[in-house]
Amino acid sequence: MDLILARNRTDLIKARGGGTLALVPTMGALHEGHRSLIRLARDRADQVVVSVFVNPLQFGPGEDYSRYPRTFDADLAACREEGVDVVFAPAAGDMYLPDRQVSVCAGEMGRIVEGASRPGHFDGMLTVVLKLFNLVRPDVAVFGQKDAQQLSMIRRMVADLDVPVEVVGAPTVREPDGLALSSRNRYLSAGERRVALSLSRALRAGAGEPTPARVRAAASKVLAEAPPELELDYLVLVDPATFTEVSDPYEGEAVLAVAAKVGTTRLIDNMVVRLGR
């Protein structure tokens, strides 16, 4: 079947086929990481919908909403190559009423770690995700582990609000040198890209340690030795379900997460670590 381009709810209803449906929400500027999500979605359902929507609600003042990469023609081509059935690409005016009043509140979890650095970000993210769930009505939704707090918060919203969607997390895709794939990587100069590698180096160093204190120490050492062009925002070791900090003694999985600016580009990364072995 040829790729169908849907712009609104009516288009989605017409495009809905039989069987199970998987949704891959994106903001476009698709790269190999997005393609891996699409492939996982294809394995999990009969029909795959990819949404392409740069959501204004999750950008704060002074952030990069206006310059966020928009490569719609290339995104459509990538979706065709991956066998996507429907691309849902609404305009902002089709997603949000001009007098919109109701939105999702992310709660305390939305105000810590990434939420502390980007106030209101998770409220906007959860609002658009819930709207996409209501519009597309997927059986399965696939999100990347690279945005670990986002993934955890979507799972929490689905549980708290009884949303009938299975949320699937997909592993982070990296360049051969370890840099996590991101649509914002295209902002980086060659020199900045080399500086950005300090993030994944720090995560790898921490992931090899057995206790929270040693994980933080090993990762912090790498970041302390990073070039001065790297401006650290946070380095945290958190419970993957709540994103609250863990401390000794702790056994099980934790998320080592980092955020930093390199030049004018803000980057995030994380790695799951297993403690207490």
C-alpha cells in the first residue's frame, strides 16, 4: 500500500486499516534512531503511523522552536523506505484550539532533572502525546530510551489515566564513536561534535562501576576533564520509574543521565546501569 499523508482526524479515520496499529511520535528531522523505532513498530503491529509535529507546547522561552530542523520531504522519503503506512502531519492550528484551556500536568516528576532545567516542558510533551493517542488510537506506541525521563513519564501517564496503549521503549542508537543520535546534532560544528563525545564517555565510565557513589565519581571525573566548551547542566543517577536520585546501598537498574550545552546546542544522553552486582 502507498504511504498515506493524514493532516487531521478525518484523514486518520479514512486511513485506518484492519488489525493492530503502532504509533511512532516524532518531531521530524528523522535519522537512523527514528528508523529503528519504526522497524520495532513494524514488528509489533499490522499498521504503522508516524506522526511528524514540532510541538510548540514543549518549548520554553529562548529555546529552539523556531529553528528546530524541519525536513518534511526527507522525512516522508524515510517513512516510505521503512514501509510506514500513514504519516500524520497536522498543523499547530489543527492540534490546538485557539482558546485551549485544558492540558496535562506532569506533576512532581515533571519538575525534577530535565523538568527543573526546562520548566513546563513535560506538561507540553504529555499533552501532545495524549492528544496523539486520542487521535490515532494506537494499540502500541514506540519511544526511544534516549529520552529516558520522557519515556518514564509517558508510562506513568498511561498508568495513572488508564490509557489503553502499550508503551514500548527502544534502545538508544549511537554513532560508531558513541555519540547518541539526535536531530539537534546537526547544529554542531566538527569541533563541537568532538567535545560532545565527553557525554557518552562519561556514561560509559560510570556504567562500569558497581555502586552509586562510584558511578557518579567515575562519570564526574570524565566530565571534569572535558574541554571548556562543554557546559554541564546536570549529571544524575536516578530510579528509572521515578527519576529520583539513588544512593548507597542500592541494587538493580538505575539511569545515569547527563545534560550539557556544547556551544549553543543543548544535548542529553543516558545509560541504564545495573548496580549491586
